[in-house]
Amino acid sequence: MQYENEMKLEFMSKSQNEAFARVAVAAFVSQLDPTLEEISDIKTAVSEAVTNAVIHGYENGDGIIYVSCRLEGNLVSIEIQDRGKGIHNIEQAMEPLYTSKPELERSGMGFTVMETFMDEIVVQSILGQGTTICMNKRLHSV
């Protein structure tokens, strides 16, 4: 069955909204009848992207996080965007164990986790203007 559908959310950059984002995206994707593993992968990737926006994009300050999810056939496309400080060096930020906030005792694995659970991830960022993370996953259950 061919689906073409899209949803958009925006919410404040508060850490408690990470759970809202992951559940909202999972609920939207559920119309494609994904496996439990696929839905878990998507929820984990969304959690990491939203957490990055809260902690790094807005540095736990005020801001808005934008989430969109598009379904085309069995392809799930998710975009998570902030209008925060941006990433100085995307290549370095995507290296496993790299963190710009070592004082927070974070593992620096956010992008690695996203890359592991999604089929494709593209990161675009402009200093002082924000970051957009685009992730795609092709579901096998459709």
C-alpha cells in the first residue's frame, strides 16, 4: 500500500519534550505497521536529535524545535531543526565520542546512534542560525 502523508510539530526546547517528540513521530509512523525494532530505531534517533537541539543548539535555553515527518511508500523521512547556535565543525561533531560539552559527562555518541539506527542522515548547520538533521529509514514491513 502506498502512503503519502506528512506531519509537522513545533515545541519549546525543553528536555521533557524529547519524550513527546519520540512518541509523536512513532505514532505517526505506526500507520505503516512497522516492526517493533523499526519503531524503536526511529524513536531512539529522534530522541538523540531532539536532545542535541536542546543541549547543543539552544544550550538548555529558550528556543523552538521543529519536527517534520514524511511518509512516501515505505520510506520514513524525519527532519529535526533548531534555530540555535549551529555546529562549528559538522565532521568533527559526528565523530564517535566527540562532545563539545565534556562537563556534562555525555558520551558524544548522538550522531553515531542516529547513523546506526537510520539508513541515512544528513546534517546541515550554519553558525548562529541553527542546525537541521534529516534522517531516512526504509521500512521492511510495508
